[in-house]
Amino acid sequence: MAEELCRKELNGNRDIVVESAGIGAVSGQIPSHHAIEVMRELGCDISRQRSQPINQEMIRRADHIFVMTYGHRSEEHTSELQSRQ
């Protein structure tokens, strides 16, 4: 949802790449029907989006990383991600 809302705010500017990923995400899951409906009401279509876990390459490419909680940006999660690589 956040990825598509960010794209909407960028008004289609393709010079900025927006990606969404999760610390505990399972690759390939579809958005919930409720999320699809809520986003449709806001003029966004997320029906083709699929979940993906964050990886070291995504972190390396990023200029900015936005998180949902303080825990997501903790050293513990960064260390955990690095140990998976």
C-alpha cells in the first residue's frame, strides 16, 4: 500500500524508483482483498503487486529507506539480514 501511495504522490515520475519489501515477508504473496479495495477507493490498483523480502542488494541501491516501526530499523534486523546473505 505504501509503495503505491508513494508512486501516486510522485505523479508518475519514473526518475524515482519506489520498491516495497518486508523484513519477514514471504515472496510472492498477493495483497489482501481489503487492501485492494481500500486502495481502489483511493484511485490506486495494487492487485498485481506481490510481496518480497528485503535483501542486501535493495539496501545497497537505496538512497532512502522508510520503515513502519523503530524496531524495523534496529541494528538487530540489519545484522539478521546480513547473516542471511
